[in-house]
Amino acid sequence: MQEKKKPKVGVVVGSGGIKAISCIPLFEFLEEAEIDVDLLIGCSGGSIGVSMWQTGGAGQMREKATEHWTQEMFGPIDYRTLLSIAGIFSGYFDKTRGLIKPHRVRDTFYKLFGDKRIEELSVPVIIHTTDFLNGEPVQLKSGLIRDAVYASCAMFPMLPAIQIEDRWLIDGCYSAPLPLMEAVMEGMDVIIALSNEESSITESRGFFTNYFRCIQYGTNWLTRHHITVSVDLHHNEIIFINTVHDRYISMNEVHRIPEILKAGEHAVNAKKAEILKAIENFSLL
């Protein structure tokens, strides 16, 4: 009697700011179904999700998301930077400055992850970032989780870049909002990829809202390109979980966390049977 070969399962959680907490229902399902995961890859907001799961489990994720993701997290505005852009202040604007002072964001990641390191986690984790100087994708597989997650979320010029070793790093969404290729290159057999999409055509108001909306346009098209290439190169199963939000959600709209989680639950529920089937029907030895 032939024994079924156990597939290598990779989970990829893409960018999306606060919308990326829609991944929580996925991790809850993976634990409930006792699905072993061999690799986790996170980009931008998705890097927060995969790191939270590996440092505390799904049972704590909803509480932590509500507790730590606050309106005050993204502030205060760096008015010296604003004045330098306008040419009023004699200082200059470079990779070390952002429109938002980063200390509250970094303090939040310290509270979440402390001094824990990526290489110490029970499941291998890759945090996807972008090299500020040349735009190349950079995958962090070791080092402090809090620094790696900040790098992956540092949407320049809103937040300044961070230097890790000899590179200045910014948000991973600039190079691969849904870094599927990393899972393919790492030899994962079954890949579960969660992304976020906004279907609203309502006009946005305010500088920051319109800025992030335009960023979303670019990341959507970049994601489609990466999906096309990854599907072409991967010869087993890729299950896409696309969480659709019916209106624009800015990164500080914490009051909408319940509806983000509900959208994630709806998207994950629609794919549970497909995930289980992909794992159950994996090729025989």
C-alpha cells in the first residue's frame, strides 16, 4: 500500500496595511484543521500577520490586533519634513526622514515582538522588503523581527527607511506586494496566498487617503504580474484567497477592524474545502 507524500505547505500574506489582518481567520483555520505549515512569507501588513502567528498563535491575534493597532500608532506628523518639502525649512529630505515620525510604529512592533529573532521561530519565516537605493526585492530570513517587520511596512516617504546591515530598506509592496515567487523558489508544493483588494469607486478625500489609494493601484497591477509568473512556474497547487473590501480603508481606521475580520472570514470560508482537497489529494510517493 502506497503512503501519501506529505506536501510542503507555504503561506504567503501580502500587503494591505490594516486590511492585512484579514489573514487572522486563515491562521485560525490552519490551527483548527491541524495543517502543518513549512514556510511563512509576509509583505508589509502581511509581515505583521505571519510574525504575530509565530510569536503567539492564532488565539491571541484578534486581541493583539485590536490592542496594538491604534490611531495614535501612525503619528505624529514630522512638520520639519513638511517644511523642508515646501522649501520653508533649510533642512533636507532624504531616506532617513518621513512625513510621519516612526517611533510609535517601532514602539508597537517592540511591544509585539520584543527581542525575538526570525531564525528562532518554529516555522521558517521570510519577511519581504525592498532596497531603497535600487528597488530590488530583499528577503529577510534572520535578525530582529521588529526591525524586519518595520522595514517591510516602511512605506516611504510616509515612513523613513531603516538600515539593516548594509542596506536601506523600505516597504516590500514596492517590489512584490504578494511575494509568491519566494514560495515557488523555496520548493513549496501547496501555496496558500492571501491578498486584499478594494472594490470601491467612491472618490476619496484628503492627501493621505488619495496617496494610499494611488499606491493601491500600483500594487494591484504588480500583484497580477507576479501571480501570472508564479502560476506559470509552479507545477502544483496555488490557492488564492482574495479578500475583497467594498470601500477604501486607510491604515488608521481601526474602528473598521471588525468588518476587515468579517471580510477575511468570508474569503477564507470560501476556500477551506479547496485547501483541504489540495493537501489531501497531493501526489503519491
